[in-house]
Amino acid sequence: MLVIVGAAILAAAGFAAVGGAKTTAGTPPSNTAAPVISGSAEQGKTLSTSSGSWSGTTPMTYTYQWQRCDSAGTSCANIAGATAQTYTVVQADVSHKLVAVVTAHNSAGTGSKPSAPTAVVTGATPPSNTVQPTITGSAAVGWTLSASTGTWSGTAPITYTYIWRRCATTGASCVAISGGTARTYQLTNADAGHTIRVAVTATNVGGSGQATSNATNTVAVTAPGNTTAPAITGTPTQGQTLTVTSGEWIGATPITYTYAWQRCDANGNNCAAIASATKTTFVLVAADAGHEVRATVTASNSAGKTSANSNLVGPVGSTTPPPPSGTTKLPNGETSIQASSVPDTDRLTVSSVKFSPSVITGRAPVTVTFKIIENNKYDVSGALVYVLGLPYSWAKASPEAATAADGTVTLTITPTAKAPKRGSLVLFVRARTPSGSLLAGSSTRRLVQVLMRP
């Protein structure tokens, strides 16, 4: 009797005695509150269902099945593939009610419970325009116009497409522009003298509608407009090459570009054009040292021209060593250095030769002016210059003469009776420092010639 009572107690507690062992049977799911559908029963809308409330052994998992019923909410049938917790209403659901069946699962079994039916599903409302689309942007060739969608009523979501149209100046006789189907449109030469409209088509699951903007002003041809400034790249050091881009421009095409490099002070002010610096590249010279440099790009088209300045670079670093002590700044802006300051490792140069007159006539004397500079382009003062005619018998020898502060010296060349009356007189020229070697070190030599006529 005690054993029977103990077994009854165990059974009432949900246990079964098998061979002296205890096992747990569990309780299958039992619905205590039905699932609830939320959302609008309208084509194109998304519905969602709750799982409802359930008793029974935990944990529980849930699966879902949406059903399409008749307009009374009966004769329900499963909708193929509709097994998520959400469901998007389709055309086939119109005039029907929908139910969501939730099935709860645990270790002891399963239980299912349908939701209450939705209201009868209504069809989607096609888009209807309530505020006209608009166009923003300048009506000029090269500029970009942008379209608004306008405002639309109807079942969401609504998508939009665009067709840009080229019209007469009155806004009539519009023709679709090939490729003009984005929300923005860049005006081309073909648009000049026309107005532009955009047609916006709104589409949802219920259908589509179209609305057209007002016409723009007549599209004008204007001088180029700069949208991105020119930019200089390169190292701002004497001897290096800088490069400037043209920048980005809008306007009627074709657009051509010209360039002008400018040298400014160390603060980027008081800029002045650099002679002959009119290419996209510029090699920095000694005169740029300590200055900032920029480039001006001028864009031109059939309507006019516009200029834009690049960024400033610098101050430009110098690779020219500072002049030695004792140098002199000449009135013409050149720098003069004493010949005694030129080391033997520096080679003198005969930089220019000028004859007066330019042709020897009838063995008459001729003067020749030489200019002597050193490696850093400084004028050399006090350099000794010697000239000898070749062959030796064709001209009288001239003694060495020293250069002036500007590096020049003028010598007289007198042809001898042995010189021909027609041909060329060749001159051997040598320049050296007072203490330098005649043939080595800083000494330099050069051959020049002058014509002879009867």
C-alpha cells in the first residue's frame, strides 16, 4: 500500500519509476494568448505577427505560416514560401483576409495557434503628384542641373525615374535627351538656345504616375567657370621642375588653356609674370630663390575667357652658394666678383663676344668685346684676357688686358698685310686670373672668328 501511494505521488508529479530510475516527461506547448498581426492590410505593405503567449516546458521555438482566407476569414490556405515572422502583401491578397499560424515547439511536443484574421486586404494606391518636380542649377552650358522628385501620395515605397527633355525657348516641343536619365544633367553645347524640362515618373506596386517640371531659362553660352583651382606639384628648389594642372572648368566646349608663371615675394604678394614662362612646366632658377611662385591658368571658349590662380609654392630654396666677400652688386642687377677670389677649381667662361664693326673691311682694325663670368654666373672683374690671330701672321698680337667690373674688356684687332681681303679671321682667346696658370686651373680658352671683306 505504501508503494502504491508513492507511485501515485510520483505520477502526479510527472515522474515515472522504471527499474528504480526517474525520468522527466515534460509538458507540450499550450497557447494562452493568440498571436497578433500588426500592420496595414494593403497591397505592398509589410505585416508582422507576434508569437503569442504559451505555457509548457521551456525552451520553446516558433515557426510561422501565413494563410490566405476568403473575405469572411474562413477557407484559409497556406501561402507558399510565406514562413517568416513578416509578410509583404501582394496583389493576390487583395479582397482576402490573412491569418498567421504560429507553431510552438519544445521537448515534449508542439502546439499551433492561428491569429485573428486581418481586415480585408485593399489594393495599393498608385502614385499621384501633389507638388510639381523642380529644377535647380544655372542654365548655362557646362553647368549641372538637379531635379527634385516633387511630392507624391500613394502606397509606399515609391521609386522614381527621370527623363530630361530639350525644349524650345517657349518650353514647348520637348524631345527626350539621349542618356539623360539620372537625377542630375550636365548641359552641353547642344542645349544652348533651348530650355530644359525634366519628367519624373513615380512607381509603386499599384502603378505609376508622371509629372513634369517647369522649363528652365534659355540655356546660355558663358565663359569658362573654374570649379577646381589649378595645382602646382614639384619641389620648390632651384633647378627643380614644377608642373601645374589646368584645374577643372565648366562651360561651352572646346575650352583651351594658357599658362603664365609668376614670381612673388616671400609672403606670396607683389606677384609679377616671369618672361617666357608660359608652359605647364617651369624650371626654377637662381632668381626664384627666396620667392614664392604660382601659375595663372586662363581658360578660353567661344564666349570669353576666365583666369584662375594656382596654389603658392615656396619660398624657393637656393642651390647657389653665397657669393664670397668682396662681391659687388652692379646697377644692372648683376653681381661682380674679383678675379683674385676665383679658386682654381672654378673655370672662367667667355660668355659673349661682340665685334664692332661686325665685318672687317679692307684690313681695317676691328674692336672686339669679351665678357668673362665664372661658374655661378658672376661677372669677373680683373680677369686677364689675351687674343691671338690665327694664323699668327694675319693679325697683330694684343697684350693681355684686365676686365672691368661688369666682366667685359674691349681689345683692338688689326689685320696685317698678309691677311686675305676675303674670308675669316680666327682668334684664339684666353682668360685667366692674375695668379692662375696660363693653361690649367681656372684658365679658359675659346676660338672665335670674324668675316673679312674687301
